[in-house]
Amino acid sequence: MGHVQIYCDNQGAIQLLKHPITSQRSKHIDVIHHFAKERVARKEVNFVFCKTEDMKADILTKALGKFKKCRKEIGIE
Amino acid sequence: MKAHLTAKFYVRDLGPATYFLGMELSCDQEARSLKLTQKKLTGELISRYGLADARTCSVPLAAREKLRKEGEPLDTMRFPYSECVGSLLYLSVCTRPNIGQAVGALARYMAAPTVAHWEAALGVVRYLVGIVDYGLTFGGSNETLVGYCDADYAGDLDSRRSTTGYVFLMFGGAVSWSSRLQPTVAVSTVEAEYLSAGQVVKEALWFRKLGVDLGSTWDMFKSTATTKEQFSC
């Protein structure tokens, strides 16, 4: 069984997922949300960094200037 | 397969699928692509609000026009807000992930819409005027499955909660997507992205299980992937 590749444009979140450390800035995050971290450790999913320009899920969070580009990239034409 | 089914059940063969659950399917054998559209439903929606000749917008909901709870209450007897947003919601779930964020934002005010919300809803309909024949196209790429996750930090002005957005692409077309307000307030962009990563992992695990269930069919998909192996179940 392999892993599913997921692209994320936030280095901080990726570091937090890959390295199980709790710092002053992340200790308030509830245990249930560390579920993702566990699945990364079990190699069921893999997070890879991608630049914000290449982030195709941007269309689902905000309507920006690159809306058209994003729309084409997720296969709507 | 067909013979096996007809032996057990009464089956009528209507040929290749062209219409399914209100979605039009069109297959391009030469380009090896499949397109899902909802032209009929979109056309009906546009004409219902008398916007057929309206000027189109380039985006469904401009980022600078943030929606708020407060405002002049809308007379819902005259302006069917929930009906309009409901129709848009159906479109965004079926073949138009591009309006997912806008419709999600509008649906938050279903209980007490204001005049500004109604105008924004009509703005989304106007956006559709220019792209009636657009739909999901599969076959543009060889990647079997790849996910993208993002978050909009503190996008909701009333609660300051963030929005999770993710999309899974298969052969260049979106197969699963979501745009949802997060349940709790995130204190940093990292936390917002981290919470959205949690959501996307749940969906990815479901896809992984589906891959196992499909078994040999899935291997066939996999062998067609020429690029770096993104999804290997």
C-alpha cells in the first residue's frame, strides 16, 4: 500500500505534520487535529510543498486574480 | 458483464450514457476526454432571475466584497434567497467547484439574509452567464490522483474563523472538493492550514480505501500514469 500525495502551500503546517514536536505556538491545537500527523507518520499520506501560485485548491478558499488559471487547472472549461 | 446482469435482472440497454442525474455527459473519443456539464439547469437558473442578457462577472464573489451578518434585512417573500442559493449549491456540488467558495459563503446567511447577500447571490448567477457550457473535463492529464489543500485564514468577518478548501484531481479533472468554514478559530495561518490538512487526510484515506476495494481496476488506472507515481494503492 502506498501513500496519497497532497500538496500544501504552507511550510509551517508541513513541518508540524512531519516532525512531532510541540512548541509554545502549537500546544493549544486540540489532540483531534493531530490525527493528520499520525497518518503522515504511518505513511498513508504524504505532504509536499507547492508554491502559492501552483495551489489549485485556492479557488475553494478565496476569489483572487488567478481564479481563471485555477479554474482551468481543476479541469473546468 | 452485460450478459451477466441481464441474466439476473431485467435490464434495458440505452447505449452510452449521455444524461445522468441532470448532468450531461459528453465523450470525446479522439481527445480521450469526458466532460460533465449542467447546461440545462444553469440556463434555467439564469432565466429564472431574468439575467440572460446581463453583463457577466469574471469571478463569482470578489475577494474585496466581504459578506457580513449585519445589514438591511431582505424581504424573502419577494426575493427567494434560499431557493437561489439552494440551486447554486446543487451546481457547485455536481459540476462547478469554481463557485464552491462563493456559494459556501452565501449559504451561511440562509437564516437571515440581507439585501447585500441577495445582490451577491445574483452576482454568482451573473458569473454563470458567461460560462454556461463549462463543465468538468477529465483526460487532460495522466495523473491518477493528487490532492491539494489550502486555507483562508480568518476569512469570515463575523466569527474570524478560517475556511478549509481542498480538491482532489484525477486525470486533470476535479473528483472531490470542499470549501467549508472551520469549526474553531485558528490563531495563525499555520494552524488554519494544519486544520485543513486534517480534513484532506480524511478524504485521502477514503480514496485509499476505495482504491483497495476497486482492486484490479485500480491497477489498470495506475499503469496509465506515466508521470511520477502520485497515488499508489
